[in-house]
Amino acid sequence: MSKKSAATTTKPPTAAAAATTAATAMAGLTPDIAGMGEAMAQTWKSLSSLSVPPAALAKLKCDYLEQATALWNQALSQSTEGAASDKRFAAEAWSANPMAAFTAQTYLLNSRALMQLADSVEGDAKTRQRIRFAVEQWIAAAAPSNFLALNPEAQRRALETKGQSIAQGLRHLWSDVQQGRLSQTDESAFEVGRNVATTEGSVVYENDFFQLLEYKPLTKQVHERPLLMVPPCINKFYILDLQPENSLIRYAVAEGHRVFVVSWRNPDESMATATWDDYIEQAAIRAIDLVQDITGARTINTLGFCVGGTILATALAVLAARGRQPAQSVTLLTTLLDFSNTGILDIFIDEASVKLREATLGPDSPGGGNLLKGQELASTFSFLRPNDLVWNYVVGNYLKGETPPPFDLLYWNGDGTNLPGPMYCWYLRNTYLENNLVKPGTATSCGEPVDLGAFDAPVFIYASREDHIVPWDGAYLSTRVLTGKKRFVLGASGHIAGVINPPAKKKRNYWVTPANAALPANADEWFEQAQEKPGSWWPEWSAWLGSHAGKLVAAPRTPGSRSCKPIEPAPGRYVKVKASA
């Protein structure tokens, strides 16, 4: 069923007048900083065209005028309190400059008022969410810290460096313009295969869609059932193998598992017409078959991360429809199968937007398909957290002329991948828009009706509590979709940092319920019953995985098999290909 939204058009008769009055009052109390007064007035007027209850609008106006007056009186007394709690204005240069401090405090006041107004708009849930997102984006972009003329910290640095910081900032800006994206780390500090993605292994198979990597055992004996990892195809696999100390791949190998990983090809124009079925049949199912053939194992352990988990589950459902049950166990990391709760990403999806994608990228587009460029995906995800992942680097890189410090995770984050348009469009419509994967037989893949309840295997489901891409309670819905015995674990932090949390770091925490406890239908009920534990969830997963991995046997002396001989060392060629701009 399509998700649709319609804005409410009824307007209280006093809304526009009240908004104009409030904006005019604000403009009279504050300098027109970078046009902010006029922009504030126009934004208030635009929002007032939607339905805002008169009582709520009147209260917002009254509160705003009261706070603005208090701020003005505070400025007259030369007090600089109030802005330092926001990290953008925490530097001493802001508090030491009364005008800068007043600018920051005014901005924060305006931001609060705008968000309160956005939250007061009447309408359906998606309309309200979209308004809130748009206002948040404008607020983030309008921060005085983003402008050299208004940022005393950047100005001080320019004076201290005799203008060199500005010159360096311009060099950074030009470099980013040339590469087509914002630098979030010192990318010169990393190289795939040299100091990231360094776990020793071999490429034992490749086709047009993926390379299959097998990793060299670190133990004399390995479990008889191998582990196949399917990472997301919208990113590169080495998020699971950044550095030796935070590599989930190396951790699994060290725990005595014979580990295989899918390394997706970064699509170019030759793959522009590839479909979702191609990714299921030619990649996920092919990888499962290969691991069984190479190891001789009748059943294997499997792991899917994010979209990789959706791909893996679809492949197992297709195989189940064909009478096969190859998975001894399934691990799903921050994965959505039921897309009824997709969080902030839902604001981008409706029938009109999906039809537009299908017309420009899908199989009915000119040429039968076009690539979705990796930078478009990366920008979308970055603007979900604009202050942390966009404007923070604009200020540091360009206004202050700083080179961002080396950070392996952010290097990976900037190493984008393209997607074939037809594959992407199928995914959008059948998951985010229509949620067909949880309706048995509604979606068809590789000629088979998809029923996620048809594959029978124990499942370990991991979610991150602060995940803004896969909300944890959305991931929890998988417990109602899958039929095998289920274990659910909730980790702290976000989509990536929650997953990449090695035990040696002794960081963060996680929540679990007893292994044999029934899982309630509601995620909040589960959390009320869960016990919080310190540190990494990896040992919890390792113990669970070990119980499904079978007995220990002698580790193989060589990778691959007679029919799948090593092609090149891991991490292979595919992962090193950069996305086209």
C-alpha cells in the first residue's frame, strides 16, 4: 500500500498577521545578520500558510517576544551567558566578543522559535515531519558560525596565522570542489589494503557483481560450518575490517570461524541496467553456493549488515521457495525487513518521488537504466545530521583552514559506491514505499514469491539504540517476521559506531534479555525487561554463533578449492574502485 501525504491548507485568520508581527519584532531587536532577519520573517510567513492553531501561535509569539526582550536586556548588561552550551559557540572567542555572543544567542533563540512553530503545524505525520526536517536544515545552514564575517574564532585564527588559514581554507575548498564532495578526514592518511582492510585473505571467486573473499585462519582449528558475511552494497565491505583492533572480520577469524565476505563491485555504466534480482541471484545466492562448495558444508552461518541483511534475507526466502535451507544461522546487523518504521528516511519516500526515480533511473528510463551516483546517497545521509557531518567541516576546513584529523571510519564514509538504477528502484518501491517483503507472496524475486517466514534458521538480531538510519524499534520488528528462534541485542550509539565496538576498547554498553526469554511483540516492552551490560556486544554474538558453528576441525592450509583458486590477495580490486562523481 502506498504511503501518501497531503498538507492541510486551512489557515487560521490570525496566523499570517501574528507571524509577521513576531518577525518584525525580532528584526527590530536584532541586527540583520547575514539577512537572517528577513529570512526569519519569510520563513514565519511561509509556515503560517499552513494550519497553526491560533492559541498555539499566540503563545509562541508571546514567548518569543519575552525571550527576545530578556536577551536584549542581557546584552545591555554585557552578559555573554547562554551560547557556550552549544559546541559551535563554545570557544573563548565567542564569549570574549559581546557582539558575537549576542549574535549566537539571537540565533539560538530564533532556532528554538522556528522549531516550536514547525512542531505546532497541523497536518498528517509525514507533512509535519517534512516541515520539521526542512526547518532543521535551514537552521543548521544559517548558523553564524558558518560565515567568516560572523565567526570570531575563524577571524582570530586568520589574524594569528597572518591570513594563512584563509588561504589554506580556499585550497581545501578548491580540492573538495574538484573531488565533488566535502572532506571529513585526512584521506591521504589511508589506503585500502595498506592500513585499512588489512586482514589477510584471498579473492577466491569473482563475477560482474562481487568478489568472494576468504580469510586466512588465525587458529589451528576452525568450526566446521563457515561464516558468510554480506555487507551493504551502498557502502564498501571494509567497514567490517577497518583496523586490526576494530575489525569484526578479524575478530570472527580469531574466534575460530572460516570467514567469507562478499565484496561488491562498484557499479559503472556497464551495470546501469542491473536489477534487484541480479543482486540476489548472481551475488547473494551465488556466494552461498560457493561457500558450500568450497567448504563442503551442507549448511553455513550467514551475516547481513544493513541493506546486506535485506539482500541476504531475500536470497534465503528465494532459496526456501526452491526447497533449500542452506542457513544454519542468520545474523542481522542494523537491518530492516519490516519497513513500517523507517525513521527520518520516510520523509523522502512517497509515490511521486518513487515514480520520479523510476522514470529517471529505472528499467523504463532511457537506456533501460541509469546509475544512482554514490555522492547523492552520501550527501543524503550526511544531511540527516547536518551540524555534525556537514557544517562542522565547512567551518573547520574552509573558515579555519584546518585539515581534519585522520579517522578510519570517516575515510570509509567518504569512499562511496554507485547503485544500478533498476535495482535501487525495486528496492525503494518494495521496501520503503510499499513494505512488500513482509507480505508473504506480494513481492517476487528471481521468479519466486518472497516469504521471509519460509526460511527456517535461528536468528541473531542486533540494533543500535541511537541509529537514525535503521531505528532500533524498526529493526526489532524483524522478530515478528522471522519464524526461527530469535535473539535480540540492542547496542549503544549509532548505525556504524554501535556495530563497530570491539571488546578490547571496553566502550559503550548493550542490552539483552535472557537467552530463552520470549520476545514481546512491542520493542518498548522488550526494553523494559532488558538488562544493561557494559562493553561490547561482540562476545554475546560470538557465544551465540559458536553454538551454531559445529565442531572444530583442522584449519584449511590453502584458500579456495580446485574450482575456486585464489585470484589475488584480499581485499581485492573491486573494493579499490572509486565511485564516479
